[in-house]
Amino acid sequence: MPRWEARADLVVVGTGVAGLTAALRATELGLRVLVVTKAAAEEGNTRWAQGGIAVVLDGEHEPGDSVGKHLADTLTAGAGLCDEVAARAILAGGPAAVGRLRRRGAIFDAKPDGRLARTREGGHSAYRVVHAGGDATGAEVERALLAGAADGRLTILERHTAVDVLRAEPVQVGPRPGSAVSGLLVLDETGNLGVLAAPAVLLATGGLGQLYAATSNPEVATADGLALALRAGATAADLEFTQFHPTVLYTGSGARGRRPLVTEAVRGEGAVLIDGDGARVMAGVHPLADLAPRDVVAAAITRRMNATGVRNVYLDATGLGPDTLGVPFAQRFPSVHAACVAAGIDPAVDPIPVAPACHYACGGVMSTVDGRTAVTGLYVVGEVARTGLHGANRLASNSLLEGLVGGERVAEAVALDLGTGLADGHRVPVRIAAPVARIADRDTVQLTMSRHAGVGRSAQGLAEAAGTIGAASVEAPLRSRAEVEDAALTLAAAVLLDSAAARTETRGCHVREDYPATDDLGWRRSIAVRLGADGRPELMRWTAMGGAA
């Protein structure tokens, strides 16, 4: 049973770009905010983002570029499943959000004339990606936001693990009837349960990269928010669309966990993908060649590796130097250069060995662009949310943008909802106890998902994966961080496999080897999932705009 309790207006779970932006804005709006993170505040996924922020800045964009063109690129990458209204709202909010981030102290790379430097990444038709520290944009964004949180107005509980969303008795709250949120159950760093009582809980927990053996995500990306929301009664969608970044540094077949990313901006500056014989991988595959959308490039690399029986291809950046970049490669891409040198590779003379790895969850908990979910008082933002921006495949560098815009919008939505009576009478939860969930061994989950649910999928492989993970699962109470994470990964695997098996077509980053064609007539719609009374996933078909089909 819980040993302690604290109270707030809003509890934010996560200290990445989305969570910190929301927490800072909510504090500015006068809310009492508690922020929870299961590790140190800076250990989230944001600091690993390399490429930059895709945004059409007023007065500083490339001639001919516009929010409309950015939207068109986003919709093309999303392969028919983006919510155009939501996507337009988020992209249009980008310039103001980036401006506010700069006023918080974030410093972006600039040209000699003082204007922001811009690069181009896969799927973009213009140079609109602003960056910091060459290829350390996420680290600069995280630094600026944490500095803003250091003035004492915001309380961050580090090394506290979110265990369960607490709910009150079913009530009618405004237009949305149902069980309202009453707080969050957490494990503190000593292993004791505590209650954070609040009428609003915001999940900004990032993605599910640790579902796979190889990922660009850090160790904390274990699908926690997805599991918390599903157990609380929320609905998720588009979970089969797991984006694999085409170019993650390949360091050998035995490497596990987070692998260094080789940012897409390296290809944006002119690097090309080749196989072991020096043949171009993307020649004739797509009009944009090496700058095609990520799903196209990852699939092409996988086909080449399968055809040649190897585990990696190469990114040839040997032609990138002061003559082409204006600065040495190590100065333009310091993170990539350092990772290569650590692996014994000199990018100036050696092609960089790369392979696809799990990078981003395009789907997540269904929400409005303001972060509201189907559960009163439960909000989501960032990678854990499915707003309709990404569809079947995220456009490069739209993620930091979504975190900035969404973080501000959800804070304002919470303040508005609390001002209309959301907090009245919903402080007493129905149950306060560690939940029981199904847990499978993490190694089994990661190896099984990598084998059967990666870039290429089939009905037989997906069924085998579901059987293997199901057989390895046991029910247990969640009494430690490891158990919470493993339960979340087990649930995420189940809903992803069910969704992937149901979608009998290839679309975006969901590639079915047994259904290689895209079926717009039958499948230009999302698959939504929620948990039934028995705790098992139930699938529903939804339109791309979120209505029941």
C-alpha cells in the first residue's frame, strides 16, 4: 500500500521536449505541477535527437517554401493516414513554438549573416530543418528546457516510476461521462509506493524502442505511457506503424540496445548509400533517391541486405568536407563523427556501416491536438500520442516540432479544463494498489519482435511471435521499475502484433511480405485498440479522421 502522498493540479510523466514544454507552460498559467521521471531528468529520448526541427520560419524560410508545402510533404510521408486538419494545426504552430523556445535560451546554428542555418532530410522538398550543435539539436533543446525548469517553480521527482493511473468513481464531468482521473501511483527510488493526487495526468513518456533488440532509443523507452493509458481505459491507434531509421551505426551482429544514430542530415548534405560492392542502394528506387522517406529507404536497405546475405550496407560520406559543407565533417556532424571514431571508423576515408533499427512509434494513444484522450483528466503528448500528424510514417524532424507545439497546447487545454470544473470532487480513487499485469522475459520479447515484426512481416511470423511472447508471459504485480517496464513492453508487443496481423497490406513503415501492395479501398483507415474486460487487446477499424468505421 502507498506510504506517502503529494498533491498537484497536474502531474506530468516525462522530462523530454513534450513533457517539459507542457510543464513549463502549465506553471506559467498558474497550475501546481509535479513532474515525474523514472531516471534522471536529462535521460530521456530528446537529447538523442540529431537532425533538427522541421519548421517554416517566418522571414527565414527558403524561397518558395511554405507551411502548405511542409504539410504536403508530411501527408506524402504519412501514406494516406494523416489527419490533415491536425497536421496543419501542428505545423502552423511551429514558428511561434520555436520562437518561444529560443526565448527560453535555445541556441541554433546560424549562417555568417546571422540567419538560422537549415538542412534537408528525407521526404522534405526544401531546406527547412533548423539544427543546433551540428547534429546535437535534441541535446540543446533539452538543455534549454531544463534550464527553464531550474528556477524553483517546477518540482521534478527523479527516479520515480509511474505504475498506474488512478481513477475516481464514474461521474458526469462536463460533456464527457466516465471514470475521471484522480492521480498517479508511483514507485519512489526506495521502492515505496506513493500517490500523486491530481485531477489531471499528462503522459509524455516517449516511445517503445526497447521493444526491439536494436534501436536508436535509450534504455528508458519501454512503452510505459502506452501501457498506462490502455490500462486506464484509453484507446490507441496506428501501433503497427513502427518506424525503423535507415541509418543506425552498425557495430556487429551481437550489439544490443541503443545504437548510435547517423542522422538523415548526412544524406541531406550529399552522402549516398552503397552496398559492399559500391553499388548505389537507392538508384532507381524512388525519385528522391537517398532522400526518399524513411520507410522507403529502410525497406530498400533491407531488401539489399537480404539479397546479398549481409547484415549492413554503407553510407558513403567521404566526399563531405570543407569544400561541400563549408566546415570539416567533424564540425558539422560532431555526434556522428565521435560515434564513428569510437567504432574505429574515419568517415573522411571510410564508408560508414549502417543498418535499420527501431526509431519511432508513429502511432500511440488517440488524442486531439490538444492532448485530450477518451478518459477524463488523462492527456498525452509527444511520441506516446497519436494526433494524426504522422499517419503511417513520420516525416523526418517533425517529432521535436510536435513536442514543442503539443506541449504548449496541452498545457493550455488542462488549464481550460480545470477552470471549467474538472477538478471538482475527483480526488478519491477507486483503488490504490500495485496492478497485476502480464510480464514476459525482456530478451524473449526483443529477439522475437526483431525477428518477426521488424521491417518485413508476414502472417506466419506475426502469429509465431504472438505465440512465443504469450507463452512466455506470466501474471505478476508491478512492484519494481523493471517489472513495470517489462509489463509495458509485453503489452506493447501484444497490441502491435495484433494490429500488424490485422493490416493485410503494405503501407508506410508497415511492410507485409505476404501482402506487398497498398490497399486504399480496404485499408486507408486506422486500426484502433483498447483493452477488454479481460485485459486483452480488442481491435477496431477507424477512419483516418478518428471516427468509427
